[in-house]
Amino acid sequence: MKTILITYLLISITIISFANDTPETAKGKIYNAYINNDQELWKLGLVQLSNEYRATGDINILYDLAQTQYGYIGYCFSIKDKKTAEQYIDKLDIVTRELSRHQEYKSEASALTGAVIAFRIALKPAKAIYLGQKSLEYIDKAVELDNNDPTAWIEKANSNYHTPAIFGGSYKDAIKNYKTAVKLLEQDINKYEGHWIYIHTLTWLAKSYEENSDLLNAKKTYEKILNIAPDFQWVKNELYPDLIKKLS
């Protein structure tokens, strides 16, 4: 009886730990890594997710791994580490292909495939001539497959934001699509509260407002982010202060 009770308590502690997304969980590591710009911690989260997927074969963990690889690629581009970015693009391509075999993640896989192609264009911009349309087709297909999938709308908004206006890019469209993504994330807040992708999407919504010269809505969005994550380094130390300077 004593052994059964101890086992039950250990299981209960584990469940509580994962439910609260403590720093020991992969989700907790990655969120803290994003908030604090700690890429070593981000890599630890990647390793943990890889190990968890190998141990369980859980398709939900595979999706978390894909999202986390995706985020790490973005960081690599931000520090101009194209060599590492290319390595992780290849890894994301493999994970996304596996994800696409599962019906419940068809939309997410299509959106992430579009992102993989966009990342390859970022490595070699000349490829935009023949790969740009292909990326857009995968992203539009993701929306068609499930227009309640926030990943699809995030990628659609990313395409709007990063594509030059001469080729159809639009900050106004980016705002619309990021807002749709945020709405969908907030409708499933139990899943996305404490998830880096929620804060990330809000940040790019704010940046889109700023690029579209809507500084007041940018300010409101940055303040919403800081209310949720007061220690988010990118917004706290860079984006929000820079906007305040513009407003003053």
C-alpha cells in the first residue's frame, strides 16, 4: 500500500509540473529562452523535445518540435548565422514531412512547408523567382485545409510582412492576418498561454502596426505584451523604447 501511495504521489507531481509548464518542461524552457533571449536554453528545449518524441512517438510533441525548430531558425537569421540556419531548415523539412502524414496536422504541416521554402529563399534570394509562388501556395493551402489553424494565419501574415511590396507584400494585410492568428490563439488560451508563439505573434502584430505608421496601436500591443510578459527582453529593451522615442 505504501509503495502504491508513493507511486501515485510521484505521478501526481509529474502531472502538476507539466500542467504548470515549469522551467523543467520543454515548453517552459523554450518560453523562458524566448523571453530572455537565451539560445542555449532554447537548444536544450530542442533536445528535450527530440528525446520526448523518440520515447513516446506523440504527434503533438512532434508538432512542438517543428515549431521550436522554426523559432530557432528565425533566431539564426537574426544573428546572421546562415550555416546553422541551413542545418535546422533541413531538420525542420524532415520533421514537417513526418507531420504531414498525420491528418490532424495537415494544415500546420502545409504552413510549415511554406515556411521552409521561405527560409530557403532567405538563404539564397535568387531562388525567390521560382520558389516564392510555391511557398505562397503551401501557405494558402494551409488556410484552405483549416481556417481555424493559427499556424496557417501566422505564416500568411509573415509572408505579407516580409515580401517586398513590389511582389505583393503588405503591412496592412500582415496586420489583418496577425490579428486573425492572435484571435485564434486566444480562443485556445489554455493551450497557448505561456507559449512563445503567442508572444511572438503579438510582437509581429505590433511591428506591423509600426511599419504601417499606426504607432498608437503598436504602443497598445507592445503594452499588452509587457503586461503578459514584463521581462520580455526584445520588447522591453528595444522595440517599446524605440517606439516611445518615435512618439515623443
